[in-house]
Amino acid sequence: MKIFITLASQELKRLWRDSTFQVLAVFLLLLSGYAIFSSTEQYGHAYTEHHALTDTARYMLQHQKPTSAHMAGHYGHIVFKPATFLQAIDPGVNAYTGTTVRLEAHRQNEAVFIPASGQSSLIRFGEFSFAMLLQVIFPLLILFTCYRSIIADRQNGTLRLLLCQGVSMRQLITARAAAYIAVYWTFLLLAALVYGLVFYMGQHEAGAGVLPRVFLLVFLYGLYYALLIALTVYLSARANSPSGLLVGLLAAWFIFTVIIPKTAANIGAQRTPLPTRVAFDQSIADDRKGGINGHDTRNERSQRFTDSVLRAHGVDSASQLPVKLGGLLMQADEDFNNYVYDKAITRISSIISAQNRVGAVSGFADPFMAVKNLSMAIAGTDMHHHYDFTKDVEDYRRVLIRDLNKLDAARVSEFKDSKGKLTQEYWDQVKDYRYESPALGWSLANYITEIIALFTWIVAVCLLIALTSNKIRIA
């Protein structure tokens, strides 16, 4: 243990005096500062905008002109995807998914106003964020810093002297790797602390359950950096040419961060292609033709529904019913449309899940893919969380429209005036839409493959160092 501590401390002293490391450290600090302040600034803007738009939509809902329940359903309501603190750390797919959803009867509208649509075409290469710094820039600096950790000793002849003094190659690799891990973990913890401090000074709401997710993100990236450092130091012990090793490491970095992610996405899209938006809408429209049309009482299915309602109440005409037939028809129409939509969206979700499985499995060949997917899951900015948001919005819409159809069917109600128009009291008691993100366990349950892949890499590198380090030839 004493030898291990001595080797690690000597490497830290050497690293501290290294001018190249000093330049890289300053560069890393500057990039970290920019990423932290720009991300928190973007979050602050999104947070303020969300609350302003939510208040405006609520005001418009409450102060709309007196109208019938049926027309109120067509007028609808607008809800917005909330901005979260973790979104500022890892925006995930939020730049490519909409933030605004209009709720109305008989239609399931997708989220619109995609943030990426208002930016330049460079957004396709990835938005610069704190997550990009952690996933792409930090690993690149790790390669530049660690690649000479042992190969330099081989070149100047000190490696043979160290081994002659009783130091094993395994001890040297683990001690040098531990020194670099301590340095980059310190950078990571400082960045997390500064990020939290800047966010706290901005007086924003973090929300419930954020702290465990932040700790887990730090733990995830800490594992990733330890993996990269250990593997780089091990390769430094095996290599003979510093330039050749650096070129190989840079090529591997490019393949892992650019080539494999793009290739996995393309393979998934080719194996299970998604239908176009036009084809998707057309399939829903075709399916709806076979259902009840609440606006067409002469429709065959509408007539059958009307007859069943009359028989159930034992009357001969709609005027004898205790409720208005139009409201019942509207809800029957709504129920059938919901069934058609659920069937169509289930089909689309299965296709997207099949596409994502390619990216999940690629984590066994590329640890970057596993870390990237897990980071989005922990931050709540992956596609699973977006689907959960759209499902939650749809559930809210169905409750609201069902309530309006009930009022439309009611001949008399405390929320109707003498003309059958909805009163102000009704809109006052309508609850605001509030989205609660799923629990952390739910988030991770969708990424078991990535978790297994990441730990497979860690175990494989540990075994590689433990079993083969002492077999490395010095000459």
C-alpha cells in the first residue's frame, strides 16, 4: 500500500508541474464555466417563459366568452412541458421534441414549437451543453493527459528502474490510474458544486427528487472517467510509440462518439422504419371512418348508438331522454377516437423501441452509448420521459373533454346559465395541468441493457489489468 501511495503521489506531482496539463486544465475550467453559465441561463429563460405562458393560458381559459360545453371542447386548452433543472445539465431529446400541446375534442395533437427548429443547422451536430462537456470534452482531455503516463517512462529508461526496485507493472498501472482518477474526479465534483451554486443563486426551483438524480449523474460520470483512465494507462504501458498511441486513441474517440452513435441510429431506422406523418394521420383517419361520428346523426353507427340509448331508457324519441343525446354522442365519438389513437400510438411506440434497442445493444461495443443513454434517463430528458409527458397530457385532455361532454349532455347544471352557457364558476374549478416526472427507479428500469453494458466494460478492464499487466514486456 505504501508503494501504491508513493507512486500515485509522485504522478500527481509530475502532473502538477507538466505545462501541457496546466494548459489543458485552464482550457477545461474555461469550458466548464461557459457550459455552466450558458446552461443555467438557458434554463432560467425556459423556466420564466414556461410560467408566463402557463399563466397566460390559464387566464385565457378562465376569461373566455360564454359558450356551450360542446364549443368549449373544440376551443380547447393549451398546456406546456415544464422546464427542469436536470434539463439544464443534459437536455437530451428536449431540443427535438415539442413543448406546447393544444388540447381539444376529437383530436390528439402532438407537441409543437420544437426548440431546435429555431436554431441553425449546426444543432444537428449536438447542442453544446454541460452533458456534452462531460461526455465528449472530458474524455478527450483524459486521452491527451493519460496517454504518456507510462510510455514516457519506457522511453527515458525509468520504467526498467522502477520494476527493478520491486514495483510490479500492475502496481504501476493502478497507481498511475488512481492519480489521474483523483484529478478528474476533483474536476467533476468542483463542476457539480459550482453548477449547484450558480443554480441556487439564480433562485430557481429544482423540484422534488432532483438531488438523488444529481448524485447518480456524478457517480455515472465518475465511473465512466475511471474506466477511460484505467484503459488509457493500460494501453500506455503496452504501447511503444507515443504518437502512434495518441493517433489510435483519437481515432477510437472519434469512432465511439461520432461513428457508432450515428451508425446505430441509421441501422435502427433501416431495420424498423417509421411511417411518415402523412401515412400515420391517414391510417388514423381510415380507422375512424368505421366508428361513431358525433357530428353526423345520420351515420349508421351513430343511429345504432341512438337506438340503444332510447331502448335503455324505454323512450321513443331523444326529447324524452333525461339528458341531451348530443352530449352522449360526443363522448361515444371521443371514446372510439381514443381507442383508434391508442392502437396507432402503441404501434409507433413498438417501432421506436425496436430502433432504440440497437442503440442499447451498441453499448457493449461503445461505452459512450451506454453513458449517454443513462445520462438522459437520469436527467429525465430521454424519449421515455417525453412519451410519459405526452401520455399524461392525453389523460388530462380526456378527463377535461369527458367532463365537458357530461355538461353538454346535462339539461340542467350548476355550471350552466339560463342559456345553457358555461359559467365562470366552472372554469375556476378546472384544475391546472401539472406534470410530475416518474420516479428514478422507473427511469432506470428502461435502461437495464445499458447498465449491464457499462458494468461489463468496467469488469472487463479490471480483469484485463489484473490478469495481463505483469505479462507486459519492458523491452
